[in-house]
Amino acid sequence: MPDTVFRAARVVTPEGERTADVGVRDGVIVAIGPELDAPRVVRLGDDEVLLPGLVDTHVHVNEPGRTEWEGFASATRAAAAGGVTTIVDMPLNSIPPTTEVAALDVKRKAAAGQCFVDVGFWGGAVPGNVRHLRPLHDEGVFGFKCFLADSGVEEFPPLGPAEVEQVMRELAAYDGLLVVHAEDAERIAPAPASRRYADFLASRPRSAENRAIADVLALSKATGCRVHILHLSSSDAVPLLRQARADGVRVTAESCPHYLFFDAEHVADGATQFKCCPPIREGVNREGLWRALRDGVIDLVVSDHSPSTADLKGMGSGDFGAAWGGISSLQLGLSIVWAQARARGFGLTDVARWMSHAPARTAGMRGKGGIVIGNDADFCVIAPEQTFLVDVARLHHKNAVTPYDGRELVGVVRGTWLRGERIDLGAEPRGRFLQRGTA
């Protein structure tokens, strides 16, 4: 018998929307069906929908080392406020970066007792740390991130072509996952000291992304290593991904809310809050990304939440060359994507697949990513027709900078539930650490 029943006219499951009761016992979904009984019943409003809790596998928390940029308390508060119940923290921007087990231990100690949602960790692949990859894998990191061009922080250098192949051969031996920031260093120009967005965009052309992705796919085919392409911004690379899959390459790809919402034509000069790498591209390119989502070539949508302090974003100077490249959107991702998806004829089932099921599946999580018997009772309650204006001062991430400030979005998150209990941002955090294979 469930101890709690969630009763809703609209429940989003992997099979689609349905009217159902969702029964929960000890934080796990134990039944889905009509008219379930339990001592506690949570009734959703007529305008509310029960979604699975979102899984965001691309978050830069930055603690320890750059905690003034972001931290586990602030990041996981923002996640919970936005319907996200699980995040996976990237290995860079924190100091030390997560490139060996000792650094992972440091990060776990820094995060302990601060997390309002469940948290997993990526490891990092950098020059000279191949011997550390298997120990990190055995410690439960979900995979390994590398850069093919400058990462923006000196303690996380990029891999050269021979080093990428070496890492792939190492990971293939135990079916590890390599997640790649794919931009070709030789095709990127230094970001110009300019207020013109067009100048910055020209410095990181689509060809840099396309060439890097082609190289990664070729190496994956040669080594048998699983690869995941991070933050795809160039729709030109979609045919490469489609063909690679047809050839048997084990590749997945993600895009991000900012690439699906904004377009380069409407980024004002000096608006450095829009700077990210790869950059936001033209409107026709954005529509190509949406077609790739429709066709299943892009598997998932995650935030790439990469915050910094306001001064590092260059908000005063408007200099795209000097500004930190990163978008803050962890709390808003669901509403951003839903606002654009519904306008293109997609439904909440699609959004749940992109933002919950597919990220969990790609990372190899168990018990996350869908309203399914046996999964954790992680839920997001959303009012999908309610609109709101973004007020950056009301967001929970640490620094009040986001390009969405003042934008009208649709879909208000009215509650987030972790293992059957509502997340109370004023109470003691209840998030747990997750490990690959046991999450």
C-alpha cells in the first residue's frame, strides 16, 4: 500500500499524458493507476500537470575555489525552484578540478549538507591524467569531460588529437563515457575586444564546431568509445551525427535552452549577458536545432548553467572579448524550453523526454528520469498555461545576471518533490550524492 498518492488529471509518463494516481512508498513509485488509496493524498489543481523531476546533467557549480561565482547551496536551490531534482556537476571552474579522486573527495566534502536536490559528478580528462580515469570511474563519476579548445580556466587545459585518442581507448576498455566540448582550436580566433556581437560570433564559426565533431565521431568509430557532444549550437553538424549513428557510432548529443530560445539577430551590441561558447547563432540555425530535436538527432536539453560574478560578465563595459562566456538559466530551463516547444507543436511529453528521461539515460542513472514504477518519486508540478516575467532578483542562483531578465515565459513551477517529499527551501537540505550504476 502506498504511503502517499499524487492525484492529477494530467500525469506525464514515458508513454504520454494520462489521468492517474501515482502511488509512492518510502520515496519510490510503487503504483500508477486509477483511484489508489493512501494515508496521504496530494491533489494537483485543475490547471496543474505532474511531470517527472528534471535531470540537468550540465551544471557548473564552481565550489570550491570559485564559490563567489556559484555554490552547491545556491545552485541546488535554483534547481529545485525550477523543477530540477537531479544535477550532475561539471569538473571544471571549481578548484581543484575533478581530475583525480582526491579532488572528487574535496568537492564532495564541500557539497556535503548543502544540496537541496540529488547531485552527481563528472570527472575531467586533461593532459597527463589518463592514469586517474579508472579510479574516478570506480568512484562513480558519470563520465569524463574534455575540451578540444581553451576551456577559459588555466587549470583545465584542452586535449590534443593524440591525447583524445588515448583517453578514448582507455575509456573504451571499461565502457566509460567521454563528454566533449567540441570546438576546433585552429578554427577559433581570439575573442575580439569589441562591443559588437557580430564580431564575437565571427570568432567562433560553425565550422569550428563542425570540424571538431567530425573528428570526435571518427575517433569514436575507431576506438569504440561512447561519446556525448555537449551544447550543440551548430545545426550544420546534425547530418554528421545522423550518419555516425547509421554507421554504428555510439554518440548522443545535447543542446541548451539559450540556443533554442535566442537568435544572433536579436543580441544587442554590448549585451555580454548573452556571451557563451559556442555562441548563440542565427535564427535559421536555431530552427535547424529544433528540427533535430523533432527527429531525435539531438537527444536532450540541459542548461549548461555557467555563472560568474557580474563584473566578470563585463556588464559595465559591454566588451565581448573580456566577458566570461556562460549563461545562467538553471532555474528557468523548463519554462524557457516549454515556451518555445509549445509554439512549435510539441507537448509536455516531449519536454519530459528531452529534460528528464534522456539525460538520466545518457548518464546511466537508475531510478531517475520518468514517472515509472520503481523510480524515485521525483516530481515537478507545473502550471503549463501560466505566464510570468523573469525578474533576476527573484532567482536563486548566486549572481543576478541572466539574459532572460524581463522576458515573458510560460509554465510556472508550483512545487518540486524529491523522493516523495516536497522540497522546502527553508528547511534542511535532503539531497543525496549519486554514483554511476547505483543512482
